[in-house]
Amino acid sequence: MTSIQTKGIALITGASTGIGAIYADRLAKRGHDLILVARNKDRLASLARRIAGDTGRKVETVEADLTVAADLRRVGDILRTNAGISMLVNNAGVGATGPLVSSDVDKMDDMISLNVTALTRLTYAAAPGFVARGHGTIINISSIVAIAPEVLNGVYGGTKAFVLAFNHSLVHELADKGVRVQAVLPGATATEFWDVAGMPVHHLPQQMVMSANDLVDAALAGLDLGETVTIPSLPNQAEWDRYEAARRAMSDKISSAIPAPRYNLRNHERISA
């Protein structure tokens, strides 16, 4: 049991297992009290007892399905009204591995509700309080499919690309207001995610599968380094820096009153006539 002074409360979604549960353990050990949000009441209670016993931190649990509007509002109200919350970890999410054309569109809609809508609403619930208090941290769990959407299901890739783009915008808007923002882009990680998504993790080449412990430890190290985007598997940060520099350089050239010369519209009009 530790005697570390509290660093405020971290609210973690999808906290009952996998990456969320590891975040709960690590953040408690860093001195955070916790509010753990997930659907599985029994798993939440078991995790809360263990972490509270191991660390001496205060751990609350909230049983909630973030695809249900009333539950999402309830968690949002906690973020809006509890001034002790200093960190939001948007970890809850679901994936898919099957091709788009053979996927159930209702399941795809549920995926958007959790991966995009819930994350957005909870961020909107937390951010104003963080800004008003002049401090706070938002961690958004994205995925490498945000920049490699061809790898898995296209809707899943699209939802995680949203998380990354949203994160860029949050950094732009909140960095000078004392609020830290980080997107974490895991590759294949040894969690139940793969079973739910339809491809058991043992079917993947093991050299590409990271443990959830290593994933979270690397992500938190990236946060400590001030990274706004952390890709735990990427060997050289300079590769991301070049990718991001190219994106930013192109952003100055993609809105103009004149079409690009390669389209040669005047010549095209003459040929059409």
C-alpha cells in the first residue's frame, strides 16, 4: 500500500479488463484515485477491491453501457460535476475484423456509437471543467488503423481515424489552456478485443502482438515525454514526426480559389465543346 499524495481522480472507461484495467492499476500506483466505468459489474468490483487493497487509493465503480443514452448522460454528469477529476481516459471501444461488405450494419452503427459518439460526449463533458481549473489530462485510445485503415474493417478504421483527428483538434484548442491531450495508437495487443472482433489473438503472428502491460506502460511513458500522439510499437519517433510534418505542410496548400493545374479545366472545356 502506498502513501503517494493524490493527483486527483482519473475516470477510465472500458475499465473492467484489458487496457482499461491496466490503466487503472498504473494510475492508482501513480497517485490517482479512480472512477472505473464499464458494463461488467462483477469484474469492476473485483478490480476495484484489488487496486484499493494494493494501493490505498479510493476506487469508485460505475456500471454503465456507453451506447445507452441514459448511461452515457450519467457518466457525462459525473465528469461535469466532480471537480476532483483531473484525468479522463477514453478507452472504451469495440472493433471488427471482417470486410465491410459482409459486416452487419447495425453492429457497425453500434461501433460508431461507442468509439465516436461516447468518446466525443465524454470529452465535451470533461474539457470545460479542465479548462476552468487550468489543468487536466485527456487520453484517447485510438489505434494504428487510424493511419492504416486497410488493415482491418473499414468502419473500425474510420472510427479510430476520427479519434486521431479529434485529438489533433483538442491539442490545438486546449494545449495553451493547461490541458494535456494524448492519442494512443496501439497495434495488435493481447486483450479480449480480438475475440470480440472475431479473430482470436492467438491467430496473429506473435511477434506483432504486444502485452497490455507493455502497451500501457509505453503509453504513459509517452505522456510523461509530452507526446500528443504515442505509437508504442513505432521504433523511431522521427518517422511519426516526418509523417506529421508532411501532413501539416500539405495543409497550407489544400484550399484555393483555383483548381490545381493538373486538372487543366480550360483545356478540358475546349475538348468537351
